[in-house]
Amino acid sequence: MSGWARLRWARPMSDESKHRPGRFTRPLSQLLKSTHLPRFASLFRSFPFPDSAPTPAPSAMAPPPELPDDAVAEILLRLPPDEPRCLFRASLVCKLWQRILTAAAFLRRYRRFHRTPPLLGYFFAGEVRGEIAPFFIPTTPASPFPKPMLDCRPWMPLDCRHGRVLLQKVQGGDFTIWDPITGGREEVPEPRTRSRSFSVAVLCATAGCDHRGCHGGPFLFVWVWTGAVKGFAYARVYSSQLGSWGMPVSVGVGADDFLNANRGALVGDHVYFMLQMGARILKYDLVKHHLSVIDPPESYECGIFIMPTEDGLLGVAGISGTTLHLWSRKANSKGVERWVPYRVIELRTLLPADDRFKTAIVVAFAESVRVIFVCTKIGHFIIDLRSEQARKVSKPGMQFPIVPFMSFYTPGGICNEVINHSGNCDRDPH
């Protein structure tokens, strides 16, 4: 049997050959357990094909047996989701691979296998020819979207969650819920309210959804605002299933009646928003339709950023000097919630040694991958809270608000409208 066939089927070897230096003895089943596909390729390249027997003429060589479809699928299943170009390149190898990679059953398996939608990049509002347009900065080797998008119309990205991006028309005030993967868009009329400041959140409304691949289903749009009456904050929710806005609820907030435009944080059945750079936190209960206010753990010079913690609690991040402080809100034995510090990260070991980064501020958080976005005078950085590694993702410049985009981007989910249409704007926003 040829070396290629022996590699594919991993037939048992004799005792003598098992101890022969340089022989490959790992069966295919062990290879498939590895999540490192490059390792498999490296083993293949280094496999010692037998050279003791004379090489037959090319016409006499039998073609190696094909891998079973199931084995191919197991290998493709391990392609990394945070490098979308690997999947697209693999789909161009042959019709079999394309059929596997675009099959709905395989895509469901792929999402279950990797569990967490990867961070593909982030949106922000840039300026092109004097108009506001949404731009996308990739954090992966290949960007899935052209920039800018939506025909360069004056849209501003405000929030992104569960595969949906919430944009507001700069002139006119109406909103669009946009799925960049499928290209689906749904217009939402602006609530007719008098607002001094506002913040928003969009989320999937499908019961029992795991949010790994929810596209085109029902959604909720939470709108909170201040300004109708001084010292009060309000909230109301738009349901795509009902096609209308619900009744508003309100709560007194005192002098801290200005909402920051940062993304809200979804924690369980509650959505949280920041008031006055984190001076207070607004809490909206999605089930009881109730609005309340809680105090932050402590104040920071550049404010705080609210986010969910890894164990599903409300968290807060703030920077003091060159130190990043993380807090979580936990209930004690009596059920009383309080703030507990749980982690401190020294930024001097992660960011460049430059005096200009002393004014660092947390501007965004990608909850599913535990990545914090930090803005400094030398550029924007992302910090992985799990590995405590940081890297620069953009040069200095106004990019606000930062809206991280997390989604599985697979060949079966391509939207030709997004891929083939790049508009007429190709200038960098800076």
C-alpha cells in the first residue's frame, strides 16, 4: 500500500515498523480530535513515503483512495471561525468541499462546535464627502464587508447584538436594523419623544435561541432617553412582532439626567445604560417593564464602562492611571447586591511605553469573546481579558461610538448584496 493510503487509513503497522525512526503511527481518529488543522498539514508534509521499493511508472500508479465525506467534514469543522477567509478558500477547493461547507446541517454543527461567535471587527461612524457613513474596521485577517456600506447614506451605528446592527439616520432620525451577513434590513420609526439624550439596545426576541446564528427572526429595540422632564429618565421598547412601540416607563434620576451614547449591557433579562459618564447606572427590566437606578462601585476620571461578566453578572470596567479595574455586582447571603472588585490589570505591561496612553479610556466591550476596547491618543487597542494580550487595531482618530460585531461568517451565509456592492466610497475615514 502506498504511503498516501497508509496515511489516510492508518493501517496497523508491524512491531518492527512501529519502532523505525520517522514512521507516522497516529491514526486518523486522533488527527480529527485535534483542533489545529495546520498541525495535520505539517504531519502530512513530513510523512516519510517508502523509498525502499522502486517507484513504479506514473501510468502504473493507482490513485490514492478518497477520504470519506464524514472525515472531510470533521477536518473542515475545525477551521477557525475567527479567520473567515479559511472557510471561503476551502469552499473553492472542489465541489464536495463547497457542498459540505454550505450545507445547513454542517453550519449548525460548526456553530455548536465552536460555541462562541467570533469578533470580526467593529463599526463606527466616519465621514466621507462631508456625510456620516458607517465604517467597518476588521480585527481578523480578512474583512467580510466593504467600507463604507449602505450606499454611503448618512447612517450612524449605535449598537450591535445577536448578529444585528442598529443604525440611525443622521437626518430624519429613523432607525434601521441591519443583518450584515444576510443583508436583511428592517426600518423602525423613531419614537415621537422629546429627548435631550438617549441610548439604545437591540436584541434577539426568539424564545430559546442560543444566539449563535439567529438571522431574520424577531427582535426588540430598547430606547431610553432623558429630557422630557428634568431629572427623569424614560424607556420604551419596540417589538418587531407587534410592529409598534410599547408604553413608556420612567424613573427619577436627579441631576444625573444625561445618558451616554455607549452601548448598553444585556445581563439576563435586564439591559443597563450609563448616566453622566457612569455617575449612575440605569437598569431596565425586560420582563417586568420596569426602570430603576443603581450606583456604580466608584468614580473614575474618564468614566466607567458597563458590561456583563463571564459568570453572567453585571460588571464595570474603569481605568485609574495605568491600571484597569474590573468589578462585578454580586448578591450576599441576605440577597443584597453589592459591588465586588475581582481583577486588576496593569496596562503598562500590555500597551506601548508612551506617555500618550495615560489618558486611556474603555470605549467598548465584546462580551462573547471577553475583549475590551481601549482608546488612547496613539490609537485603539483591544485587550483579551482571558489571555491578557493586547494589539492595536486602528490609528488615532475619532471613532465613536465603537460597536463590536460578533458573528459566524461562513460561505453558506454570504449575502451577495454586501459582498458585491461596495458603493462609490473607498476613502479612509481619517
